[in-house]
Amino acid sequence: MPFYASDGSWDPQFICKQIWIVQGLWYLSLALLFVMAHAVFGIELGLNLFFSGHLMSPLAQKGTLVIIFCNALNTICGAVILMLVVKRVKKCLDFACTSHFIHLIICTVWDGFPSNWEWWLINTLSLVFMAVGGEFLCMRRELKDINVSDLLGKNEDEAKPLNAAEKV
């Protein structure tokens, strides 16, 4: 159960590790998408792609739509990251909000407070879809059937009951 140690006590160190892992993997997946976009569309690589709010404006540069598309695809990656790291439906919204808030802080330090509406729209939609997607994936994982034969260490053939024809 995330947020708590194995003995059930509150573990803030574990939470911080999860936050760092989610944030790092989120930026790593975005970096990979930008590298692929560079290879295909020739957009110029740099940290401004991550942290500059004015690059999201449609009139800012040639590759703005590619940058927006990479951020949209990264939302799917973020949902998968939440499923793999957080593993709990209840915690996905918290971690999605935390990662986007940290992103806002970094963007503000890097290039000033984002003032264009496109940046806010893209990041708000990213937050919503990342949280909902993460919750959906975690819910599917939590609702999977548990195979009792796997827990007992038996093969499926050994675990199946024999019908009357097979008993003879």
C-alpha cells in the first residue's frame, strides 16, 4: 500500500521517492518524444521545449504543433507511469497534481510565470487526462482476477478439476 511502510506507519520518505520517480520518468518520456520529433520533423532540441511557456503559442515557431502533440502523447506515458509507480487509484490524482505543480514551479523559475492561455490549456488537459488515465489503468490492474492456482504454486493442469470422462 503506497504512502505507508510495510508495518502500516506513515512513510514520507517513500512518498518523496515516488514523487521523484514519477517526475523523472515523466520528463524522460517527454524527452524521448522530443528526440523522436527532432528525428522526424527536425524541431530544435533544448530545455526550452520543456520549460518555456511561450513556445506553446501557435505563432511562436514552426514546430509548435509538434511540441503540443508530444505533450499530449506524454499524457499517456504519464498515466502508465502512475500505474507502474503509484499502483493505487486513490493516489493518481495526488501524484498527477504534484507532478504538474512541480512542472509549473520549474517553468516559472526557467522562463517566468506562464502567461499564455495555450500553456495553461495544454497543461490542464494533461493533468486531467494523466490522472484519469492513471486511475483507469490502476483500476483495471486492481480488478484483475486472482488465479488461486498461481498462489498455490500449481500448474493450471494440476489445478483443474477432472470431469467424469477423465477420471476413468
